[in-house]
Amino acid sequence: MYKSFTFKTPSIVFGMDAINQVGIEAKKLNAKRVLFLTGPNVKKAGHGERVMSLLKDEQIETELSILERSTPEPTTDIAENTAKLARELKVDLIIGMGGGSIIDVAKMSAALLNNPLKVRDYFGKEKLPNRGIPTIMIPTTSGTGAEVTKHAIFLDEENGVKKAVASSNLLPDTAIIDPLLTVSCPAKVTASSGMDAFLHAAEPFLSKEANLLTDCIALKAIRLISKWIGPAFANGEDMEARYYMSLGSLMAGLVLNNSGTSLVHALAYPIGGEYHVPHGPSLTCILNSCLNYIKVAKQERLAMIAEAMGERIEGLSEREAAQLAIDAIRNLLVKLGLPTSLTDLNITDKSKVGKWAIDGYAEQRLLSRSPRVLSVEDIKTIYENAF
């Protein structure tokens, strides 16, 4: 009844033109030499030059590294090679600017400077013994929440499965969230990353580790994202939509960091790893099946999600309101052009369901939060229903 909890967050700078604070924030962390990681699209948009100029204004030396990758999630060697570069350059701060993959590489490479093993040695919960060098994270999408979380996701090429390093020692020192940076984000990525953010609020709200503080933030994030993801998707230059999507994503990231996701993310890992499906679609293709399977355990909370999404639940039974939430989420996915089944992704081979179920069941770091206890057979059923 009287639940105890902790709440962890980096220092946060949020708002229009918040990027202008990057030099000042780096100075606060006593930076003298920075490794600035970003991707080709961010550089093309001109954001990289702006960051480097702002750092130069504070007399901070900056080395730029443009990260390329051939898979939706970064491979472990990218983080290891980046850490090697950072060590050679003798930097004292790493800045990551981009989507979740860039930010995850930045977090992990900073950590590897003070932790001697390979990335895969730290897969799992709280296996990183030491904090890395200081980090500043700057998202250019409204979705992953990686700028405020203790997680970094990589493709384990040995096993073909996505895996996570989850450690408090990965939490960034500072997150700078500037909605103006998301204007160049394509509509498809806006939809995909936006629904990832939605789940970063909704899944923890349904999980065993929800608490009063994260509940309040989660419902507000669900409300914001549900209202503004459509306008942001339809018109990327709608600044009101971009502002509230950035805020909703930030809030969802805080919820994710403190209450955690569960079965949807756990069961998406085998799909994403085997088929190299981007993170958002790997979640949405199994989402409806997952929610229907746990509905029996969380009808009241699903009803609250329906209400937060703007659905009218007056006069409905709790069961009807819970189903309304699931239907509303599916309708939103359809409007955004996101897959609602495995078949939508042209995944039709059911012979692999048994292997996926075993791999998914192994993700107990996430599944332990599921509101319904799941066996391997339960997980097989969820996958089968997702076709």
C-alpha cells in the first residue's frame, strides 16, 4: 500500500532554442576537449555546425565523428570503436546528438572509457561498475527518450538479437531537448518514434513497477502524444505539435527510466534482431496482441489510458473501456501508417515462433514487470495472434 520508490533523472534543459545552452552546459561539466557524435542526416541539416560553433564560443575544443550504421540498432563494435577514438583523442566529455541509436552509442562509449570489458559483457541489469566520462545528450526526434534513460540498446551480432545495457552508470549528466531540432525529422520517423514514446509512457503505467509519481507523468505524456502525434506527422513544421511531442517524449522517457517497459519491448527484441526491423515498427506489429493478452490483468488502467487519449468512457463498463483503449491505439497506428501485425511487415513464417518465444522469455529484465505472468507457451500465443 505504501510503496517506496526512487526517481532518477539527468539535468534537463528544455525549450525552443535550448540548443543555445550546449556550450554553457559543457562548461558546467568542466569540459575542455569534446567528442561530438552525430549522424549524417543531422550534419546535413546544419545542426552539427551550430553545436560546434557554440562550443567554440566557450573555448572548448571539439572533435566531430559522424556515425554510420547498416542496421536499425547499432552493433556493439560501433560503441567500442567510438570509445577507442575517444581514448586516443583524450576527450573529457562526449556529446551525442541524433536519434536513439546515436545517443546509445554516445552513452556506452563514454562508459567504456572507465569500464574495461566489451559491450556484451555489460548486457543486463546494473552490470556496469563505474560511471564513464561526462555526457550531454541532444535528441533530434521525439521518441526514444534515450537522453534521460539508463539504457543503451545494441544488436548482438553473435546471436542476432537486440540486447540492452541497463545501468544507472549510463544515465547522462545533461539532456538538452530543443523541439526546433525535430522539424527536419521525416514523417515516417515522426510516427515511428512518436509511438515508441507513447509506449514508454503506457507500458510502465501498466507494469508492476508503476508508482504514483510515474503514473501522473505517464498519463500526461499519453495525453500529449495522443493529441499531437497526428499533427506533427501531417505537418512537420507545425511548431505547436513539435513542441508538445518533444515534451511528451521527454516525460515518457522519465517514466521509462523509473518504472520501465515490459512485454511489448521484450517481445519486440527477437523480431527486430532477426529481421532488422526498426524499433518502432517492431513494437507496433505485436502491440495489439500484447495488450489483448494482458487486458484481463489491467482493465482499470487501460480504461484510464482510453480517457487520457480523449476517448469517452462514460457509461461504459471497465471491460468495454479497456477494449476501447486497445481499439483507439490500433486506430492511431493505422492513421500513422504503422504496422499493426507481423503480416504488415511481410513476416509470414510461423515456424520461427518457438525460437522467438524462447528468446523473448529470456528477457526477464523486462518481463518481470509484466502485469500478467507469462510462460513460453503464453508468449508463443502472443506471437501467433500477432500474424
